[in-house]
Amino acid sequence: MIQEIQIYNTLTRKKEVFEPLVPGKVGLYVCGPTVYGPPHLGHARSAITFDLIFRFLKQIGYKVRYVRNITDVGHLVADSDDGEDKIEVQAKLDELEPMEVVQKYTNLFHQAMEMLNVQPPSIEPRASGHIIEQIEEVKKILNSGYAYESNGSVYFDVEKFASENEYGKLSGRKIEDQISYTRTLDGQDEKRSALDFALWKKASPEHLMRWPSPWSEGFPGWHLECTAMSCKYLGETFDIHGGGMDLTFPHHEAEMAQAQAAHGKQAVRYWMHNNMITLNGQKMGKSLGNAISLEELFSGNHPLLEKAYSPMTIRFFMFQAHYRSTLDFSNEALQASEKGLERLMKATARIESLPVSENSSVNIAELSANCFTAMADDMNSPIAIAYLFEGVKIINSVADGNSSITLEDRIQLNSLFHSFVFDILGLKSEDQAGSGSSVVLNEVVALLMKLRAEAKASKDWATSDKIRNELSAIGFDIKDGKEGVSWELKK
RNA sequence: GGUUCCUUGGCCGAGUGGUUAGGCAGCGGUCUGCAAAACCGUGUACGGCGGUUCGAAUCCGCCAGGAACCUCCA
């Protein structure tokens, strides 16, 4: 029996008990990055959020097919209303082939994801590889009567659809409000209404990315790829669709309408949206020019960064806030997370060497239940982490002889921490130089520790402190504990 | 202008009608030759003003400030 979980459904605006379409299996689709620029903190939040969901669902026993697309075609440019393809503009600037740009940023995205220990999705389809499927979707929508062709382009008829179906429910919008507040876009005169959106767009002569279709040489509309690819890999109806909150409208609203028009039924059962990262209280975004790239974050090479932050620090930082809350970025907050993470990882490594007793003065079963209950409540990772820190207290307290633990409890505690820290939260140890990676280094330091111990034995504090201080200056932390001396490389 | 949401102690950040969130920083102590680490103890916070209630940070109203979406965006 799989643990019951609740997830917040954007569609109904409340937490619901999650019931998969097929018992024991979950179909999860998440909007992936548009690969026209370097990956930034915002991409990381979405990827990390749904990585957590992917991992947790698997941990509690579900078989999950996780599809996350790469958008490599078809979006407009930020400050240009001329309908040029976003990727194409960047290509001209870089004097590269569009697909070369796409490849470059896809590779960078994958590298960053690996560093963040984000598991690859089960399937990672590309929009440009599914043009045929998208054309088929356009045909279906035309057949159902909710689209019309105009001058080689095909548009979705929002007003007609809205008169017979629900439109605007996901984003909480009323169609009447929308009509009065729209801006002028290219091709507006081709549309029956400003609300209509393109399913297929005829390419202008200078447009490089183009494919043949029954209507014109052109490219698919902005929202179509997710409908086509989710349907292909997960079916006409599937369990969870995720993405950033900023995609709720118009992207996901359009997807809902398209899928309904094409297949005659709702595609998505649970919509999940992660909130934004803010910087000085404002959304961090590519178009606002205040996005910090992951490369800058990892290297510390950015005017707003006091230092470099490791991928695991970023990951842990994000889990200390709930995924539906905005998360404000600051050096102080990241440094707090860095230290907290270090404490958590150190305690995790200590569990196996804890002394065992006849009786436990601590309740591990309750701790474990609390951690899983927190996660089952709409992925409340901050609460789960708070309980893990209770576990840290227990571990350190047992190590210091202030609490006792039985062997069975120690095994359970170890299993809990390994499940949560490594499998669910997906954290990993980041020892630079890696203990054990250099046997020689270990032996050299061990030799110095031996010399220092001898100096200490003869109360030659000057020598012992000299060894410690100079090692410290090189980058080692030397700690005198009850069980002997230990050392590690500083962060 | 429309829609939605937020405001928690020095910082970050959970919670949502009565009971300690947690992390980081700070303070006091234990341990130590000293230091670090660890441990123990420590802070009565919920934007303002009203209302509902035996009781509100938590529900309602008003006000102030902020954000997101309405245009590509995680």
C-alpha cells in the first residue's frame, strides 16, 4: 500500500488527495527550459522542485514516467514584437546556426542539472523533433471546429471555445476581462479576436526555422508542443502537469483548451506550479535582466554575490522554503543554508559509528513518521527538514553520551537519513579533493597529526599550534575531539 | 484597469483558532592547554486599525506596503 499524499491542484486551488489514473503509476509532465540562454536560478527552482516530487513519488513506491521537454523552437522575442523566433535572433547575434545555439544551451542546462544532482527525466523530448505530432494536433483542432486558417497561419478560436467550454479556470480569468485589455501583436489583423493564439504560424521570408505543413511553410504555435508531446508519451489524460507559476497564463490555459479541443477531454488531472525566486523582492527573470546564472552562482562571479555557492547549497536552500512560496535570494540566506547543510551532512555521516545501548531514550519511529507525513502534505520539505534537524540533535546527543540508542533504532535512523538526505532530497557530499581520493594526502596529514600529538604530549604548545595554524592557513580544519583528532578540507 | 497572492523575531522561513516549527546569527554555560566542533540553556515574533470568539499570528472588514499574471519567461 502506497502512502496517501496530498497535492495542491492549481485548477481547484486546494489540496487534494492524489489518486493516480492507473494505480501505482504516475505520469508527470513538466515544462522544461527554452534553450536560448544560459541556465539560471529560476530554471533550477523548477527543475529541483519537480526532481523532489519525482524522487518522493518513487520513494513511496510509485512507478513514475517523468517527461520534461526542451523548447527549442517557436517563442517570440522579449522586446521585439515582429514575430521573429527567439532562438533565431540569438543565432544571428552569435552567428551560429539556430540548432547550434540550441545544442549549446541544452548542453549547459544538462551540465548544471547534473551538478545540482537533478535526475534526468524518463523522457526529454524536443519540440523541434515533434513537428509532425504538432501538425497532427492542429488538424484535430481544425476538425473539431475550434480553429481557423488565416493567410497560411492557423489560430485557436478562443471565444468560440469559451462559449461552449470552460476557459480561464486554471488562471482564474474571465474572458470578458481579457477582451478589454490586450496589446497589439503582429498578425493581429489575421485573427478574429485578440485573444486567439497561434497553432501554426507562417514563416516570414527571413525566418530560418521553418517546416512544411498543409497551411504554409512555418512553425508551430507557442503552446502546442506540450500538448503534442504529453499526449504522445503520457496519453490523452495523465496525472500531473507541472511548471513555473508564470506559465499558468497563457501557456497552460492554452494547453488546457487545445487538449480539450483536440481530444474532447481534459488532459491534466493535477496542475502543480512552483513559485518564483525573487531578488530584492522582485522576480528574477531573463527579461528583467536580473537573473543570476547558475554558472555565476557556482563560481561567485557576479556583483551581487559575496562568494561562490555550491550546487548542493542551492539545492538545500530551495528545499528550506515550500515550493509554492516565493523564495527571496540573499547572501545571508544562502550562507545560513550552507552552514545548516554542513551540519546535516556531518550528522548523517556520524550515524553508523554511534554507540548503541540496551535502551533508546529517543523515538526514531515517530521521527520517521513525521518526516514522511510532512512530505506527503504537498511536498512540505521545510517541515521535513525541520524534523531532520531534530534527528541531527539526536545523533550529536548520542555521540556526546547525553542520549542512548538501541542497535535497531540506529539502523532505522540510518535508513531514514539515507532515504531522506540522499534519495529524496537528493543531497550529496561535496568534499573537495574527496576524502580517500588521495591516499598520499591522508598519510601526509596523518604524519603531521602524529607529530602534533607528540608535541602536545610533551606540552610543547608552540609546536602543536604551529602545525594546526599552518595547516589551517593552507585550508585544513583540525579538530581535537574526545575520540582523537580529525581533519577535513575547508569549504 | 482586471485577476490572484503576500506582509512572521537580527536574516531566511514553516504554521493557520488554544500547545516549542526549523536553520543561520547573537547571548550564557559545559568540554578543551587554547581554539574549533559538539552539547546544554536562552529570544514570548506574527504590517496597522476595527470586528467575530471564552480565546486570533491564524476567521471577517477596512487601511498601508509589496509581488505575480494579464506580453516571451522557471
